[in-house]
Amino acid sequence: MNKKQLSERDICTKFITPALEKAGWNIQTQIREEFSLTNGRIIVRGKLHTRGKNKRADYVLFYKPNIPLAVLEAKDNNHSVGDGMQQALGYAEMLQVPFVFSSNGDRLLFHNKINTDGVLEQEIEFTQMPSPEMLWRLWSDYQGLTAEQTGIVTQDYFSDGSNKAPRYYQLLAINKTIEAIAIGQNRILLVMATGTGKTFTAFQIIWRLWKSRTKKRILFLADRNILVDQTMTNDFKPFGSAMTKIQKRQADKSYEIYLSLYQAVTGNEESQNIYKQFSRDFFDLIVIDECHRGSAAEDSAWREILEYFTSATQIGLTATPKETKDVSNIDYFGKSIYTYSLRQGIDDGFLAPYKVVRIDIDKDLAGWRPSKGMRDKYGQEIEDRIYNQQDFDKSLVLEKRTQLVAQKVSEFLKQTNRFDKTIVFCENIDHAERMRQALNNENSDLAAENSKYVMRITGDNQEGKDELDNFIFPESVYPVIATTSKLMTTGVDAQTCKLIVLDQRIQSMTEFKQIIGRGTRINEDFGKFFFTIIDFKKATELFADPDFDGDPVQIYQPKSIDDLPVPPEELIDDDHDDSSGDDWGDWTEEEAARVRRYVVADVEVKVSSERVQYYDADGKLITESLKDYTRKALVTEFASLDDFLRRWSDAEKKQVVIEELAKEGVFFEALAEEIGLDCDPFDLICHIVWDMPPLTRKERAREVKKRNYFTKYGEQARKVLEALLDKYADEGIEAVEEPQILKISPFTQFGTPLEIVKAFGGMKGYQEAVRDLERELYSAS
């Protein structure tokens, strides 16, 4: 056997895996080959998207399932033994494992981050491959774990038998938390961006501590009924009969896992504090979901509960840790033990990127002052002062402003998809109701077909709250548009929400991140890969805040009232507890009565200000056209026109080059649309980068036919090549290179694929004829 001729996969199969098994690694439970770490960032251009390259380790070695110890990267035998080490170290850093290996099939390079003999890396023979027990002993000794602590940190995860593994960052969050608790840490903060699986992570932490009997009685606290109910029926379902929900102000002490809305165990009166029916040491563990909501404040009801059960280990979960001079998560829980940010989630391809359409309204920018003695539509004299964005929809309502916002939102949906789930965040309940009416009027055709096309979903409206599950459920068409103020800022898992509208003045980074989180989930089954934010209140200026960690892929500002809210390159031809009476932050009727609100019907408002900004594949901001971006990207990729022509000519399949460039954010379909010609990617590149005159596909096909190129082939082969040429003119080079093309019309008229290939003297002759055809196509000028 000539090892140099073997592929990387052959090296794995014939040398590395057998060596691992011989060293005692179990192929079923401890060796994971081609282990996916990321999905690859979603890159968005116009209406199109693609995925960047994902990260995948050749081997991840586990002491027990989901407890990783080492990474091993393989190379074929034409590389040196250490050629995979730098790549493996990058993967090891992501998984935070101490042991790293590289191999080319001859031997191993072993990197030991926790070495005690001063030798960081050394080459070893396959027979010297450490066993899982040996590596685990090194690691546990380094951490100083006792036998009891080791039993806790190696407790099995819950598995439903499907072999579904947690994502790498979930493994880190779970394992780091268990390790911290095992060594006696009692206050823990976990920060994980919305949509990254905080509840699943919490479940696995609780399961492992419960199963190891480290923590026997556990309380999970949330601030919305919907969060508690979803948790019980979804992630926490395996706890079964050991689990209960505290409700009706009754404390049944016969369970082990308790879930509760914090309002259900606290109250204004001492007698309403149900948690005091439990002894102070009743719970061993308390997990506080969305802990930024209240537990951070020293005088909050949450803090009362936590301080009552002070002996329990307490874990705070949040996407947005709150840090102000008055309120601090870190002050109570300590510094986050693990953080997985929005930026990381987008970069890894687990969260949806987003674009921003900023629409500035003239009265918001310049303010508005009533004429002296002016009265509103209800006859109230309007106080003479300048009203600005802080006043609109609170103390002053400009009805035409509401209509303009509804018009722009509706225009966007009409240009994209009128059934894309949309959340409109308004200033208060009154504003949400007026926005519902305005959106109904702008979409009267669809609203007449189904009255639930637009619905107000706020804390005071039972009919709206009853539809919240239908809004969230991907299979439910209605409601399509939800107007709200605060009720849907957290805990609403709207996987298919593709449009978020901000007509609410947001000054809090915490609230801003929570609102953005309503759209960050990806749902490939329903075509949800990215989402759009339409911002009417300059809320997205918070992107400039150093605390914000996930940039938009595009920012667009229409210039005038007539401009569509859809970025130009996208245009194509063809809950609270039910006892709560209002949203947090919404005005109650009593508050509304105290504040005089003027309603003005006849003041004209206009869109005042276009800036298009993109974020490239590396997340860097660019402020240029698609053509300019493509030109710069390809000049970096190819040194010259000759360099590109050589690469294109040498490529056995042109589709490979096209796909590689697409991963760099070059979208040929959008470029062809911008140029207005039905061009091949080859022509688009030559034209945009090197200013060569472009030919359409039909023109290239016509040039080949003029040359009588087919005369050297027999009659049947000639017909096949002419049909391939027609396919190219209609569909592009990808169709010509498609291996299944001979099984479809019109090729079926010429015989079976086997008979067609025989006309060229066999498969080798057919493939050479296709390559000749491509050479002829691209020699046309």
C-alpha cells in the first residue's frame, strides 16, 4: 500500500481510528468523527443568502458522552505530522479542551496544555496514544477534583435516544456550571443570547445535578406564564411526575422539581408570600430565567425570594445582563461563568443575521409646534410648546404619523411577502391599538378575508393574548402582524418572525437586545434565514453602543416619502401572569387619565431621509454598492484577469468556483439583476472587475454554433452537444455540469444515459466532450 496515494479519509479509517480503539477509546461513545462545531455564518445580499464555511473537527474525543477531552485533526500523508495542529488548536480553543493531536497517518503530534514537565508538544507513536482514563486523570488532577466532585462532573446528560448532541457552546455552559457547583460555587451567572437554547441548557444542568443527587429539590423561576408552560411541556418534560407548577397560591411539598411564575409565590401582603411556606433550606438549587428582569435590583420581589433561600445554589440565566448604578446582576451573581453572545451566534450560523431599514420622519427630527390656540380633534386646546419624538404617541398623537408608519410597513410586506410574521413595537397600549387599526386599513383586502391578519397582543387584551400561541406556531398562518408594546419583548419564541418594526423609543440596551432577539431564531423549514428591522424611532443608533455585540448586515435609509422601504437590490419584478392587567411599561387607565394626550388629525408628516450599508462575510461594515463590493472581493481573490481565466479554465467543474465565491458573499443572481443582463457568472466577473464587455448566455451559445464546432462528432453525439448548449443558454453552466442531466428531456429522446455515453466512446469521452464544449463557450469574446 502506497500511503501517499491515500485520501485524508482513508488515513482516518486505516490508521487513526484503529489506533484510538487500540488505546481504549470506545468507537460508539467516546469517538466522534467529523464533529460539527458551527453551521457557517449566513451571508445576506439583497433577498438572497448563502452559508459560509462551517467548522468541523476530524475527531473530538470524549471521556463520556458530551464531556469532551481532546481534539484530533488528520491530514493525508503528503503533509507532515504537525500540519493539522494549528487548525486543531483553534477547535480545541472553541471547546476549551486541554489535549490536542495532529496526525498524517505515520504518528501523532501531541499538544498538552496542562503539561507539568515543560514539554508542550511532542511526537509520539500510535502505540503511545493515551487512553481516555489517562487523559481524564491528568485533567481531573489538574483541576484538583476529589472522587466525589468527579462523580458530579461526570454525571450523564439526559438522552432521548436520538443521539442529538448539544451545540458546542451549550456543552461549555453546562459543563462549566456543573464544574463550578461541584467545587462549591453557589452564585452563578450564565449569559446566552436569545435563541441559543438557554432553557435546554438549564434543563441539562438541572438533570445532571438531580440525577447525581447533588441537588434534590429544585425551583425554576420565570416571570411569564408562557415561559413556565412552554418549559414544562417542552424541555423539562423528562422530569415527568417529579415536577409540578406552583399555582393557586398553594405549596405542595411532595415534589422535587418546582416551576413557578415569581408573581405566584410573592405578593403585596405577607400572607401572599407563598414561598415562606417552604423552609429556608427546602430548595438545594434555584434557577432564575431572564434574571435581568428583577432579581438584579436589591429591592425586587425576586431578590426577596433569593435571599430567603440563601443557602440554595442559585443560577441566573439571561441574554442581557443588566448593569447600572442601581441594578446589577454581577453584584449579586458574580461575573458570568460563561457568555455566548449575539455576535458569536450570528458568526457561527446558529442565529439569523438582520438588516436595518431606517426611516426618519420629518416631525420626529424637527419637532412640531401647534399654532396659538390650536385645538385637537376632541376640542382640547393644545399646550403651546415644541413636541418631539419623546412626546409622540404619549402626550401627543399625530394620526397621520401612525398612518405613514403603517403605510411603510405594508409597502415592505407587499414587496417581500405579505404573510411574513411581523411584530410592531409601539409606545403603549393605546398606540398599539391605533397601529392595529391603521395596518388593517392599509391591508383591508387581507384583513377582510381574515380578521386575525392584524392583531393587538398586549397584556390588557385577552383576545390578543389568546392568539399569542398561534402567532408563535410556525404552521399557523394567522395572526400575521402583531402590534404590541412590552408583552412580546421577552419569552416569545417566534421562530418565523421575519420583520420587526420599532415605533417605540428605546433607551435601554437590555430592552433593545431583547427585542432584537425576537427575530434571531433560524427556521430553515419555513425559509427563515435572516430578518429585517424597520426603525422609525432611531432605536438602532444603539448599534453604536460598545455594549452591543451583533452588527446588522445592512442599513438602508429611504430618502423621501415616495421611496419604498425595501432596499433597492431586493426589488424583483415578476407573557405576563393572567392576573396582570397591563404590559410592563404600558400605561394603565389611571396613568393615562393623569396624562393629557392630544390627538391631532390633520398635520402632514413625511419621510425625511438613503444609505445602504452591508456587513461582509467577516462582519466588517462596507458602505458601497453590490458591484463595488464584488469588485473589491474578487481583486483580493485573483491577482489579475489572467489569474482568474487560468483558475476558471483549470476548474474541472465551474460550479465549484461559483460556490466558493458565493461563500465570500458574491451573489451572481443579484448582480445579474443589477446589471440587467442574463449573464453567466464568468461574464459578470470579467465585466465588473476588469470592465470586459459582457455577453449573455444566448450570445455565447450562438457564437459556438457559428463555428461549426460539432462537425468532428457523430450525429447522435452532435445532437447531445447541441442540446447541452441550449441548456446552457436557458439555465447556465451548472445545468451542463449536472451529472443527472442525461436523464431528463430532451436527452431521453437520444437514448438511455448509457447509450448516450457510448456515442462518445464511453464516460471518459463524454466528460472530455463536455470540457471541450466549455472551452469553446468561454473562448467566445
